[in-house]
Amino acid sequence: MVPDLGKALEAAQAEGGAIAMPVVDNGWVKKAQVRDPAGNLLTLIQG
């Protein structure tokens, strides 16, 4: 869980990560997925 999804995505990319799924807002949760430099998939949820 992150306080600001946009900033978290920027930080992930700055550290070598890649966005795997752009921000999705389904009305009750805002989330996105990133891959770290090793290829691991992480889900980030704004809360």
C-alpha cells in the first residue's frame, strides 16, 4: 500500500522498474503493477 500511486510509480521507474499494468481506478481501489529489475511482479495499491 502506498500513499501516492503516481509518485510510487515514478520512483519504481527511476530505480529500474517497469510498469506492467497502468493505474486502474475501479471506484473503490486505485492500483497498478510494476516489475522490479529482477522481473518480480508487484501490485501497488493507493491507500
